[in-house]
Amino acid sequence: MHSGFGELRSNKWMNIRASFPGKNAKPGVLADIARIEAIWRDCLGTYGGPFLFGEFSIADAMYAPVAMRFNTWQPALSETSQAYVRRLMQEPAVKAWIDDALSDTYAVPYLDECP
């Protein structure tokens, strides 16, 4: 994630407290989302889930910021991807991260608004 999906990272930043449904759906972003969904679908199909390689692993932790972006920006996702995001969000370590972010009162104005 940190070295790929540049269009997604540039146009749909991670902000767990924000909600920008449907915004910034540029062609490059949609291509990144399609590639992510293909990776997820392939891994979940090959390894049987519930996480990318069966049990929760570093791969899932690396995709947690993507899942948070998907929650914020709410792009159209397959049911498989939506279910994976829901499972990921319920994983205790990810849930603790979300809860901590939601309780943070520090605002970053340019990230809290969508142009």
C-alpha cells in the first residue's frame, strides 16, 4: 500500500472520522480500486478467508488503511470486498485503532474537508 496505488492514496486520503461518499472517483482511482478488489478476491478465494491468507496477518494489517479509505469515501465495492472490510474492522487491533482515531479531537482542516 505504501508504495502502490498512488491514485487512491493521492485522491482518497485516510481520515477515519470523515465521510465523503462518492467523491474523487477519478479514472485512476477507480483502476486502483479495481486492482485492490481483484487482489482481495483472489486471496480470499485461494486461501478461503476469512482474511486474505486465512487467519489475520500482516497482509490484512497493511490493507487496513485501504479499508479505512473505503469507509470514508464509500466507493462501489463488490459484496466480497464489503464483507472483507467489515471483518477487518471487527478485528480487535483494527477496532482499537478506529476507536482511538474516533476519540481524537485534533483536527487537520485540509484533511477534514473534501474539495
